[in-house]
Amino acid sequence: MYNMEQYDDDEIDYMHQEDAWDRDLLLDPAWEKQQRKTFTAWCNSHLRKAGTQIDNIEEDFRDGLKLMLLLEVISGERLAKPERGKMRVHKISNVNKALDFITGKGVKLVSIGAEEIVDGNAKMTLGMIWTIILRFAIQDISVEETSAKEGLLLWCQRKTAPYKNVNIQNFHISWKDGLGFCALIHRHRPELIDYGKLRKDDPMTNLNTAFDVAEKYLDIPKMLDAEDIVGTARPDEKAIMTYVSSFYHAFSGAQKAETAANRICKVLAVNQENEQLMEDYEKLASDLLEWIRRTIPWLENRMPENTMQAMQQKLEDFRDYRRLHKPPKVQEKCQLEINFNTLQTKLRLSNRPAFMPSEGKMVSDINNAWGNLEGAEKGYEEWLLNEIRRLERLDHLAEKFRQKAAIHEAWTEGKEEMLQKHDYETASLSDIKALLKKHEAFESDLAAHQDRVEQIAAIAQELNELDYYDSPSVNARCQRICDQWDALGAMTQKRSEALQRTEKLLETIDQLYLEFAKRAAPFNNWMEGAMEDLQDTFIVHTIEEIQGLSTAHEQFKATLPEADKERQAILGIHNEIAKIVQTYHVNMAGTNPYTTINPQEVNAKWDKVRQLVPQRDQALIEEHARQQNNERLRRQFANQANVIGPWIQAKMEEIGRISIEMHGTLEDQLTHLRQYEKSIVNYKPKIDQLEGDHQLIQEALIFDNKHTNYTMEHIRVGWEQLLTTIARTINEIENQVLTRDAKGITQEQLNEYRASFNHFDRKRSGIMDAEDFKTCLISVGYNLGENEFSRIMSIVDPNRMGMVTFQAFIDFMSRETADTDTADQVMASFKVLAGDKNYILADELLRELPPDQAEYCMARMAPYTGPDAVPGALDYMSFSTALYGESDL
């Protein structure tokens, strides 16, 4: 009897208690039959390599010679020299040598001794062979961290999973219908079996097909009988395991290739996804930069228009830009930053180098371009409003110029002809006196019109200074008026001198005509001035201004009774003249010689003044109502803005606090932030309502609001910053979840990372500068030199911004524990597919990889130029290093 010593706990017991070969029990006859056939075939599959075989398993191993030979064949090692004698002691010695070799491999034998084997004990012999099979055929099977029996079972389940009607759960009844064996063969060699023609209800055909094909094409001997399996309620588990293990070893090469292919597929899929994200980033960045490039010149164009309508159209275009065109671009910019951060996180998690966008397309470049856009935008609206005010002022001045010029031109009409007459040469003395007095009255009228001419010139000068678009025509008209005025002055002086020369000859003068002329002229001038003032347009922006105009108008109306008395007095003079002419029968040739003003004209102008007064009253009332409405609009806008502005500021501060606090898990924080984001988005109608109020204010041309310090620009900028901040904060938490899940970081570790980060984030900005980060590293035990710290900063700050985000911080702190693929692993996988060659062929890639990933590799692999190169050889080594940024792809 062979007595075994007890082994250490780390040795493997290949004979579980329930599988022990108990001397007092007998094997099930059907199982024993199956084991005899299976074990005999298994042994012969190895012994034939040494040119021999066995026929009776319990008889042929009794002398120990073939047993030792079997162990040498399956182990590849030499055993001690066997005894060649025929005596029982020689046989026991040989069997003991074989059993010693088995136990030397870490196998614990239970109740198996050399005497039983030499005596031909079938039970012990079968038990010994099963122990050998377990150790040398099944022990080294490993599938997904499971080994031996469990590993073999998992391998069978993985390989047969795609096949209908196959459900491998054990090594006995799961194999009775034969479909499991056929599925294993078809999975690896589909050309050998037409699986679609097999039927579950025909197990004999299925089993015989599998056994025959395995023996003929796979060099697996027929170890089982279909009749035994079908005729047994529960086939022998050990026989089935032995036979199935032969399939595993037969297909182990294909298994390695499949594993290598899976690894390559995984790596290539990650690389393809990252490349797509990079292309998407480049396109989105290019489109956004192109839009900014096109928009900035439009916003910087300060070329004014000549009309209010054109400038108001520009203002409407700007409103459309702020309301319709810019908001989507704000979202694109935010999404671009989110995509960039997500891509960098994925690259770090897959051990890839950081993504460096094309020149001019960095996030900082886009931020700079966006800042230039907002800088150009900031002054554009103010310029538009100033231009509208300027044009409004210019239109008012131009209309005033035209009115005054028309009145003056109407007054000067005929004056030159009158001054150039020589009627005094043939007139009587009384006529000369009359002409002289008339001329004196004209000079008085001329002096009264001096102010109007100066006003016309002053308005023209102001129009020139304000760059009025029609200044040339204004200047030409003003020049004509000034030249005519100078000419009138000269002609007046000349006629006065002529009349004075003849004055001595003329003594009679009609004092009443003269008095009428002297009083009628200034009164007429006053009425013309009143009509001009009553028809004058006005521009006001406040209730106080319109009230001032109303007060002035009321003061003017208070002067009307006195003016009416003056009118009646003037008309009384004319009536007195008529009375004298009628009484004394004076021959008055025509009208009053001292003035062209007549009572009818005075009455007509007085009636016009009385008519214009109520019109002016109505205009002032309407303007007062408009200013009251404007004040209501100001208060309406201010009431909302004074609530929304502080609300936005408070939300910004709350988001800032949430981003650095550590309340709950990342999922809790993410849920909280998304609920917070939803509440912010739900606030958008109030912003839109305020935009509507702002539009009403601009349409009413209201340019100031003393009831609030907030402008619509402040609210818009604050709202855009609020949306961008909440979206960026959510993205940072999502990236932390990605990092946590990829790195296996616990919530407690995340909390520790956050606490450390917050401690050294002295500015409480959610970002550490380089010095704070260096202090943090020293506090956790890093011995940093300048070169080492520069290397670490290149990892956590690839864009060289001089700052470290929390995401980059936790990536660095957990980097050493990351379980990621490396360039060497991918290179080793390609070497398996290439059959240990230093190059790989296109056919091998197409055979082992999916078509799209095989094409991806062939398009990017450089030709292999080594000394063992063949036509079509591809260099998978440089390709593997390029995937991880160690060379150019």
C-alpha cells in the first residue's frame, strides 16, 4: 500500500471528497464501462506517440512500465529508470516510482497504493488514471479567472452560447443529445459540420457525427460510445470531462488567437472612438471660429447710415443677432468645452496621450476669439443708440433749418426789386416823405430779421459739426441766404442815401402811416415768431422736460390778451388813417407807403396764431401721455431687473459652493445639480419676459432708466454665464464618475481627494494654481525636483494653463492603479495573430479581426522593412507604439 504524507494547504486536492475512490464501494457498472473506454482511449492518444498502446487498462498497467511511459509522454520529463524484472516486487517498485512522480507534481492521492494497481484493482486503476487526467489535462485550463473543472465548464458555456438548444450546465446530462459536442466543433471548424441540419431529438446521429468528425479531422480518438451515453440516465462525469478536455486542448491555439483578436479589437475600438471625438471637436471648433471671424467685422463696422430708418434696421439686425444667432453659438461653445474635457478624460483613462487640437483651435484660442467677439459686441449697441440719437437730432435741426429758411426766403421775396426802384425821382414831396418813412420802416424790419438770419447760419453750422449727410445742400442754401442778406443791406443803404438827398425837397409826411408801420412791423414779426414757435417741433425724454414746455406755453398764452390789445391799437391807427383820408379827401396813391403790412394780413396772422394755440395744447398733452407711458415702461423693466439680477448672482454663488462641497455621492451631487439646472432653465420665461419689456423700451427710444442699475446687457451676460457654469459643473461631476468607475475609486477616496483639493485651493475657485498643487504633492509625500514637477504638470495640465482642475487632480492621484492596456500588450497580441513573426499579413488581419478594424489597421500600418520581410508584410510594432503616442501613426 502506497501511504501519502499530508501536504501544505496551498497544494491542490484534485480528488474532492465526493470523488474519492472508496474501497468499500463499487462503481456504477455503466459508469465503469464508460470510464474504461474513455480512459483507455485517452491513454492511447498519448502512448501512441511512444509507439505503443494498451488494450486492458487494469492489466496493462500492472507492471508499471507503460504507466511510467505514459507519465513521461504527457509531462515531457524523464522518470527514474524502471525495474525490468517480472517479480511482484519489481512491479510494485515501478508503480511506486510512477505514484511518486504524480505526488511530486502536487497531487494528493487518496487511498491509492501500488499493490492495488499491481493486483489489477479496476477501481483503483481508474481512480489513478483520473487523477493523472485531472493533473495534466484539466488543471491548467483557465478561463476568466476560473480554472480546472470550473474553467473548462465556463469555456464550454462561452463557446456554445450562440447555439440554439445547447445549454451546458454540467458534465453529464447536458451532453446527452450530442449538440454540445457538435457546437464546439462547429464554433471552431464550421466547415466540418452542417449544424443547421442537426436535430435535438436525434442524439445518436448527433453524437456519432461529433465523435467521427473529431477522430477524423481533429485527431481526437473516439473515447465514448453514443449508445452508452444515450442509454444511461446520467452519463459518467469523468468520462465526459476527459473527452471534452481533448477538445479544449485541440482548440487552445484558436482560443489564444481569439483572445489576442479581442484585445486588439478593444484597443482599436477605443482609438477609433477617440479619433471620431477629435474630428468632431476640430469641425465644431472650426465652424465656431469661422462664425466668430465673420461676425466680428460686422460688429466692428461703425459706418453710420444717413437715415433713421436705416439705423433702426441695423438695431433690429443686432437684436436678431442677440436673440436668434448668438444663443446657439453660446451652446456650441459650451458643448465644445464639454466635448474637449470628456475626450481628455477618455484619453487619460485609456492610457493615451492628451489631445492637442490643431494650431489656433485650443479651448483657450476659442475663449480668446469669443472675448474679442464680446468686446466688439459691447460697444456696438451703444454706438447704434448714439447714432440714432444723432440722426434724430439732425432730422430735427434740418427740419428747423428748412422752416426758418422758407420763412426768411418768403420775407425777402421782392425786397431787392423794391430797393432798386427809382420812384422817388418823379414823386411829390409828400410821396418822397412817404418813401423815406417807408424805407425807415423797412430798415427796422430788416434789423428785426437779423436774428433769424443768424439763427439759420447757426443751425447750418451745427448740422455741419454733426456731420449731416445733406450738408452740401444746406450750406448752399445758407450761403444764398447770407449773400442775399448782404446784398439787401447794401441796397438798403444806397436807397437810404438817395432818399436823404431828396428829403429837403419833401416835407410832408403822414405820421399816422408811419406810426402804423412802426407798430405793425414788430407786431407782425412777433406774430411770425409766435407762429414759428407754435409750429416748432420738440424732442423730450422725461416728464420734467415736457412739463417745462407746457409751462412755457402757458406763459405764452398769458401774453395773448396784451398782444390782442396791441393788434386792436394797430388796427385803430389804420382806421384813423382811413377816416382822415375820407374826411380830408387826401389823394393817397395806393396803400401805406411805409409798409407792406395791411390790416387783413395782421388779422389773418392773428387768426393763425389763435388756431395754432389749441393744436400746440394737443401736441403737448399727447407728448405728456407718451412720457407717462415711458415712465411706466422704465418702472416695469426696473421691477423685474432688480429681482432677476440678484437672483442670477445668488445662483452663481450657490453653484460655486456646490462644486467644492462634499455632500453625498457623485451620483447624489449629479442628481442635485441636474435638478438645480432644471430649476434654472425653468426661470427662462422670466428672462424672455424681461427681453420683451426691454424691446418695448428700445422701440419707445428710451435711453436711460434711473430706477435700476441693471441693463439688459448685464442680465444677458449673467444668464449666459449661469447656464455655462451649471453645464460645466455637471460635466466635471460626470467626468469624476467616469474616472471613479474606470479607476475603481471608492466614495471615501473621492471624499479624501476632494478634502485635500479644497484644503489647498486657497482661493476657493475650484482650481489650484501650480504652487498650491506643488504644496499639495509635498504634503502627501512626494519628493519633488523641478524636472519631476514639470513632468507631473505636463500630465495634469497638458494645455499649459498654469492651473489644475479637480478632475485632473483625481486622475493623477489614481493614475498608478489604473488597469489599462499598454503598447507592449497590444504588440504581443499582434505577435500571436502573426504566428510569432515580426510582421503580419493582410490576410491574417482579415481572418482574425472584424472587417472594419482590419481595414483600419491596414490603412495605418507601415510596410515592414526588416531582413525577414516578405511582399505585403506590415509593421505591427510601430503601429502599436503609435496607438499610445510613443511614435507617429
